[in-house]
Amino acid sequence: MARVEVKTNTELHHMSRAGIITSRALDEAVAAAKPGVSTAELNKVFERSLEEQGGISNFYGYYDYPASICTSVNHEVVHGIPGDYILQDGDIISIDGGAYIIDPATKKQWHGDSARTVLVGNTSQARRDLSDITREALWYGIAALAHAKKIGEVGIAIEEFVRSETGDTYGIIEDYVGHGIGTHMHMAPDVLNYAARDLGPKIKPGMAFAIEPMLVTGNTDTTVLEDDWTVITTDGSDACQWEHSVAVHRDGLWVLTAEDGGASELARFGIIPVPIPK
């Protein structure tokens, strides 16, 4: 089993800065996602925000990825490349982006990663429901992390919520999962969105994870397009992704890619996120 990176509180503070830069850039991209706007324009908006904030894209150039966000529209599950596609009234689009900063003292990179789904214009109730359930599944996973002993408990919580609320209405993508995050964007361990026998490594203070459930309205079979990036559902059903980067520290939990550390959402679970101590 690969070693899971453990950060100091100072290092988690660097990650929090990267997380807020990511969050604010996503704010602008989400606000720009309207009918008539191209996905390439959303990428420009995100990049401009990173530049203004002093963040660096961790997507651009990653295994030669050609953009700073992923824009996955309708039946695209994840890793959609921004381009000429013009958003249409009724579309559902997941915008996934990240940023890193460099600690001037150590020269280490510290990363943030987050995704949001946008309902473009007048969307169908089915697409609104898909986004709502996926977003809520994310928060059930984060809430589970607050008390979990092993990382696999996050996936159990996500699947239990989805099944208890919707039965078999939605498929949970298993081929693409969450991950550890820190000095690199993708690190050990895998953070599953479903229950598995192996619960994975023990959770320790100083660990950080990107939790990112992806749900579909049909079959969970996927295929990758000829661009070698864009993942689509093989049956053409809609897909949705929501994601946050979350830190566990000695005094509690903090959502790194939320302005309030997740307080407004976690209050519903009786959880008060604790700011990372200095």
C-alpha cells in the first residue's frame, strides 16, 4: 500500500490558500456558464482568475492536458476538454479545476482541486435532481470523514446515502474516484465513492483528500473519446460530478476548497469544522 502523505499544520495552511484560489476561480467560471458561452471561454475565465490571485493551474500540462479546467457536458462524465462547444439552454455541465501555490521557503507545491456542476438556463427536473443528489452525496462523504477511522468509510457513506434516497435510480461511477492531495494533485490513497470490503488506510491528522462522487442516470459503463481524455457514458445518459478537497488535522476537519471551511453545509450534520491551527 502506497504511503499517504501527512502534512504539518503550516503545510495545510498552504493548501488552504490553494483551495481558496481554486474556489474563487470556480466561482467566476460558474457565473460565466450561461447559454451562448463556449467551454473555451469558461477556461479563459478560470485562468484569468488564477493569474489575478497568484495561483498556478495544476491541470494545464498534466500528462499533456491542454486546458486549466475540465468541462464535462451532459453525457460527459469527467475530463471533458474545453473547446468550441457552445452551452445550450438546459445543459448540465461539471466544471473541474485546481490550482497550486509554491512555498517560497521549501519550494514545495501545495495543491487544491474542486468541481461543481452547473445547470445552464432552464434545465429539466431530472437534471436538477441529478445535481442535487450528487452534491448531497459529496457532503455525506465529507461528514463521514469527520469521524471515520479509515478512508473507505467515505465511500460507504456516499453509497448508503444515494441508495437510501434514490434506490437504483442513479449509477455510481467506479472507474474514476477521489484521491489524496498535497504536494501533488493526485496522490495515495484512492477515495472510493462506493462501499468496498477493503477500507483502505487509517486516517491520521495531516492527511488531505479530494472527495468527488460522480453519478449517472443510466448505465455506469463508460468509454474514452479519441481525444484520449473525455469520458462519456456509453448509453448517452447524463452524468454529474461534485468535488471538494478536505483536510484532517489534530483538532478536526476543514474543507479546503470552501470559503467557510464547509461550515454552512456541515452544520446540517451537527459538525462544526475547525480552522487549521497556526
